[in-house]
Amino acid sequence: MRLHGPVRWWRMARIAIIMEILPVDQDVNLEELIKKIKQNLPEGFELKDTQIRPVAFGLNLIKAIFTGPEREGVTQELEKYLNGFEEIQEVTVTMETRL
């Protein structure tokens, strides 16, 4: 068998997930929380970017962009991981798109 043209190795598609992460209170050090989140991300996930944004009355949230493999249940897997942190009160997915 002869192949014409370059042989390409295909990878599984990736998705970007944008989330808002709300801490339990205003005393949570968000920079430290971001470091903790990065340390043990589930396999295949990456934390690409974060922003700290004000919400109200001195409370801030983390707006985060994650990438992960495109497969069923991937967003729920990431939400479950984040909800495991005692410093996090709520996680909201604001956008999900294929890369």
C-alpha cells in the first residue's frame, strides 16, 4: 500500500471551558487557590488563564479558562474536581467550545 502525501497523526479534539469560581468568603486568598487548583488538575486538563474579578461587597471571583479532552462528561469531571475544594462555594460554567 502506498500513501500519497504526508501521513498525519490525529489527536482527540480539545475543548475550552470558561468557568467562574466563587469562593466561600472574601477572606480566601484567590492567588493561593489558583495555585492549588493547578497542582492536581485531572489528567488531560490545563489551566490556561485566570482573572480575578470583583463581584460585590469586597467579594471577588476567579474567571478561569481550562482546556481538556473532548469526551462525554468532561465538564462534569472538572466541576466535581473544583467542588472538592473547601474554599470554593460555587462553580459556574459560562462557556464551552471546541478548539
